[in-house]
Amino acid sequence: MTTRQTRWSQFGVLITVFFFWGFVAASNDILIPVFKHAFDLTQAQSQLVSVAFYVAYTVGSLIYVGVSKAIGMDLLNRIGYKNGICLGLAISAVGTLLFYPAANNGSFHLMISGLFVVGLGFSLQQIAANPLAIVMGNPKTGSQRLTMAGGINNLGTTIGPLLVSIAIFGSVASGGTTASIESVKTPYLILGVAFLVVAALLKFSSVPNHIDLEEVTESEAQDTGKLIHKSSALAYPQLVLGMLAIFVYVGVEVSTISNLPAYLEESHGVPTSSIAPYVSLYWASLMIGRWTGAAGAFNVTSGARNALMLILPYLAFGVFLAVNSIARHDVSQFYGYAFVIVVMILATFASRGNPARMLLYFALCGIVALLIGMSTSGKTAAVAFISVGLFCSTMWPCIFALAISGLGRNTNQGSSLLIMMIMGGGIVSWIQGSIADSYGIQISFVVGVVCFAYLAFYAWRTTRILRAQGIDLDKLAASDSH
């Protein structure tokens, strides 16, 4: 691809799939406490919802690598990126159909099997869509474009828990407090139809089916003579370390919110039927952070960009307040969160467009947030745990952009390996759930502290690795700001 400007009409179609990834992932957090009570599960057992969904990404990525080897070339290069996303949507639609017999038979195992198949489809969509979002325009703003796509993802995560909660429990105003397992099937059947509609729209859109990855890599480097050309993505240290970074990042993001309902119920007496606005705020926090980070993707003056970085986060916060008000939740208890957002905005400004610096600052903020949550009680602790969403917000695009920088023709393989590590969302959640069963829910959040500590290390180390390969992140960011 030779285009230097973002093709917004194409990009707008592409990011619809990001919306659905968020919608389903956040809706799982409503299913976890519902299944826990309906099937009388322990906290660790309830996390099998996350395990099934996120481990599916690993299995899907392994299948991708296996098929690519079997046909003797990269699968996406054979069938095309757009076709790959459409196929992934069709697979996910099949998974939603399993909710119908699962709900009729009251089968927990069949339900998590349905989520597993949905996750399989998502893995193929992610392998294709993430690098596509990065290269659909100027490579210098690739991470910001992926951040913008993530912001749309989190519009889905903000709306998903509310719609699924209303579908399962009925209107909050009507006093619905118990969930019927059969009520789970309708929202997922509707979701399956939506997957197929988006697949049809995408198929006939102008989204490119093939991209030139070598050209993108050369445009990233200040010194192309230092670029390394390896036969395997695993030969690049930024990718190998990035795989573990994706594992722990998705781990802390998912485990924090997956275990938050149990913490709120145990420490604050919040019933399962009233958990939706808290879950919604957590995922809205990711939207708030990503909308802030996405300001850099617009081709505007630095002054206008700075203004957007101040306006967009509160616009996103306004979306959260609006949708929860429409759902008849009491949002006045969350007004003070506007002050927490200031910390995230300051960290974004301080990063100056460098994805490694942003990852470092946000990881340090995440550690502080978790330590405050673990050492305090009441509303302070709840807000601290929820604010982890703010500091996880831009980590995905930062890690992804850092990990595939300089990979060239190995970018697709690198992308599939990174998607494989999304399994951290299930495994880390299960580890935290097990610690919660043994030592208490509040102390279990120490798992997230360890995850953030590694992410801070990755940010520091990768800067030096890429510089040795002729890619200076500060110069790349500076060249885009002029």
C-alpha cells in the first residue's frame, strides 16, 4: 500500500468488527456472576467463562499457523485480509447458535463451548484486522489508528454489559434481580445475526484484501541499513518479549474486571443484578483512554490535537453517563470519576506520542491504582480498581505496534503469535480467582501488580531493542508531530 493518508471510509467499515469484540468480551463479565449463582460455582470455576473465551484465541492462532504451514504460505496472503475477517465472523456466528441448545438444556459446558467457538472466530478476525488498521494510512500514526479502533471496541464494551444485563434481568426499574439461564440465548442469537450482516457489508466494501508489509517496515526506520531480515518472527526479540507482554496485559485487564463483581458483592453488598454500571464504567474507562490516545491519528495541528486530547476523554465519559442514565442506573455516584481521568490525560501528554513511553507511564499508574485498591476500602477502593481500565486503555496498540515494528514480511506471523497470547485473559483470571478463594478477593489483585511490573520492563527494554535496529521511537513520534 502506498497511501500516506488514512482512508477513513475503509477504516470506518473495518472498525465495526472491533465493536463486536468489545461487546462480547464485556458481556462475559455479566455472565460470570450469573453462571456462578445459577450453577453454584466457586470463584475459580466461574472464571472458566474467561478461560474458554480467551484460550480460544490461542487455539485459533495455532490453527492459523498450522494451516499456513500446510499450504506453504501465509493464510491471509492466500485468502486475503478482508476475506479472513469475513470467515472469522461466520465462525463466531456458529458459536452464538450453541447458546440456544445450551440454554434449553441448562448446560454450563455447552455455553462455554459456544463462547469458545465465538473466540475462535475472533482470533482470525484479530490476526487480520490489527495489522490492517496499522497500515491503512501513514505508518507513523499506526498505533494511534489502532488506538482509535480500540476506542470503538470500548464503545462495544460500554454498551454490551448494559444491553445483556437488561436482556437477562429485565428492566432494572422493574426490580428484576434474578436471572433465568434461558434468558441468555436471545441476546446471543441476535448477536449471531449481527455478525453475519457485518460480514456481508465487509465483503462488498472497499477495505483492501492485500497489503504490502515490507514497504511499511521501511517507512518506520530512520536507518534502513540497520533493519534485520529474519526468516521467522520469533527471531525478533521485540516480538518474543511482546508475546509475554500481550499475555500479561490482557491478563490484568480481564482478571481485574472478571473478579470485580465478586469484590463489590463481598465488600460493598452490590447484588449481581446491579453490577452492570460498575462493569460498564470499567470498560468505558478503556474507551475514555483510547479516545484520548486516538487524537494523534488525526491530521490536524498540534494545538488542535492537544485540544482533542482534553475534549475526547470527557466526551467518552459523557457517553458512559448517557447510556447508563438511559438504562435507569444512578450515575451521580460516578461524577467524581472525572477527576481520576485527569491523571490519565497527564500521562498521555507526558508520553509525547511515543508508544513505549506511554506503555511505561500507564503501567506505573496501574500499579499505583491496584495498590490503592488493595490497601483501602469503600468507594476509594472500588474507584481505584475500576481506574485500572483507564491505565490499560492504550496498552494493546502500544504493545502491538512495538512488537511488530521492523518485522516486514514476518508481520502476519508475528500478529498471529501475539493474538495467540490473548489466552492470558483466561489464565490470569483463573489464577486470580484461585488466589481469591484461598486468601481473599482484595489481596488477589496483587496478580495485576505483577503484570503491570512486567509491562513497565517491556516498555524500557523494547526502546533499546528497536533503536539497535534503526527504529528510534522518539524521532518517529517527532516526525509525525511536525
